Amino acid sequence: IAANELNKTFRRLTSISIFLMIPAVFSGLYGMNVKLPFADDLHAFSAIFAAVVISSFIMVWVFRRKHWL
């Protein structure tokens, strides 16, 4: 029983860490000093923020569908 509860805890922590990885990847990519798409666009922040939010919601949906959250 204890091993099963530990497995559930680790599954939830792994899901949360993957969920938090999405904004870190976007901010890491756009934090580099290289030419990037949307770098000079007026609405770049809004587009990137929307991409982060949408991809995060998709990940939460997938995790809930697989009963990982």
C-alpha cells in the first residue's frame, strides 16, 4: 500500500515538473542572444504568452485524460 501511494506521489510530481517545464523552454529559447522569430514584432510577447498558456492547457488536458493528475 505504501509503495502504491509513493508511486502516485511521484507520478503527480513528475506531471507538475513537466507542466512547469513548458514556460521554462520558451523563456530559455527567447532568452538567447540570437535572431529569433517574432523578435521585432509588436505583438511578440502576447503571441509567446498565448503559446505557453495553450500548450500548458493541452498538457494538463492530456495528463488528466491519462489520469496522471
